[in-house]
Amino acid sequence: MKITPVHTYCPGRAEKRIKMEEFKLLYEGKVREVYDIGENLVIAATDRISAFDHILKNKITAKGAILTQMSKFWFDYTKDVVPNHMITVDNNDMPEFFHDERFYKRAMMCKKLTMLPIECIVRGYITGSGWESYKKTGKVCGIELPEGLKESDKLPEPIYTPSTKAEIGDHDENISFEQSIDHLEKYFPGKGREYAELLRDSTIALYKKCAEYALAKGIIIADTKFEFGLDDEGNLVIGDEMLTPDSSRFWPAKGYEPGHGQPSFDKQFARDWLTSHPGNDWTLPQEIVDKTIAKYLEAYEMITGKNLEV
């Protein structure tokens, strides 16, 4: 796909303008756009919002900037646990094409990785689809849990529940750890078990470190998901985003009480409205849009201790 930049012509910049036009939209996901800039990638978080594997018709102003800047915070915080793909979020350090206002604070220049075809989900509390499964079977994604748990209870230990990564418009499929070995083996013969164990152990380690930090800031990370890839030397590296309101359930620690659903800092607010309003045509009322972005901003400020100017 050819990308046409919106810059006006400046004499002496013809060569740069031609190069800017060569940047291709490599991939467009539910929320992110990935551009190939040669040796590296630029991943831009848009203001789109998705729920239940559908892209909603609304835009959430400043959401893309919150996602990118929050990922930057967590990438910096966890680089001693697992390396990550981030190079910079400073637009001035990127090609001129990404100096446009629509990329401001929303773009991250990253290393290219060979992505592993697993979404690495970790659950520290029982909620959502996990709670529904537990009520029926006493298990979550095939993992036996203690009897007598209440909705939103903290689990004795975080559990790892991987899923396959679906194409846009399709649904991710929950799989067992053993199934994740087989799935990885198809793509990386002879490496299935090694990679599956590495993904599981890295996911749990990252969650524990970040959940402890967030709790001290007044936020419970109920669950989240990570994506990983391999660099040129075969090292495991965190890719995509990290611990944003799009990939996680954030609850306020103040007032936390098991036995029912919890108020949320993330897009669960939008999910709840969609669930209670069938026939919504995947469109949120403006009031819900405003409340959703307010929750995103509040979570960012509590976790980072900073205000976000966009």
C-alpha cells in the first residue's frame, strides 16, 4: 500500500519526500498500524477502540498516545527481566514522515522481530471469561482451581492461559499449555517445548513484577496479555504493546471486594455497556466515550506519576 504524506512542499527536500512516500503500511490491526522503514519498524497506536474482537465505530481521542506512552513506561521498567523491541518514542528521532501530528506521541520505532504465534495471557484474579468457565467446570482453560472461589478473587498464584493469535475479524482461540507446545512446534520444529516454557515463565515473571508495582500505586492488574518475538540472535524479546488498558484489566485497589465485578480503569467500561445494550451496531454513545478516555488517563497518571499532554 502506498502512503501519501501530508507534508507541504519545501524546496530542496524532494529526495526526502520521495523516501517518505516509500514507507509502506505493513500491517493494520484492530488498533495499531505497522510501517516498514527498512531496518526497523514504526508502530503507531491509533485512537480506535476494539471490544469482543470487533473494531468499534467511535474514536477515543488521545487513546493512541496513552497506549504508546504507557507501553514505553513498562518497557523501561521491565527491561531487566526480558528485553523489548522499543528503540524510541521520540518522533524527532524517526523519519520525517512520522513528524506529522497524527503520529505525535502515538508512534514507537521498534526492532524487527520474528513474532511467536501465541498470545501470552496471565490471570492473577478470576474474572470475565475465566469466571464464567470456573462456575461451570471449576477450571479456567483446563487449569483446575481451588473450590469456593468468588468472582474477582485473587488466585493463589497467577495462571498462564495462552491463546492463538487470530487474524483481524476472527476470534482468538484459548489453548492449553500442551497445545501451545504443538502450535509452536509447527512453526519452529524442534523448539516447541523450549519456546512454550520460555513464554510461560517470562509471562509470569513480568506479571508478578508489574502487578506488585501497580498495586503500590493503587491499581490491581487483574489480567493481561503479552506478545513475544525472537531477535536476529534468537533471543526472546517483548513486542507489540505492554500493560495498557487495551491489553489488561485494571481495577482500583481502593474499595476492592471479591464477590462481584469490579470498577475498571480500562475498556471493560466500554465492554460492559456493549454487553448490556444488544443491537448497538458497535457504536458507543459519547458519554461512554468520554468516560472511557477519562479512565485511560487516570490509569496512566496513577501508574507513571505524570500528566500526559497531547
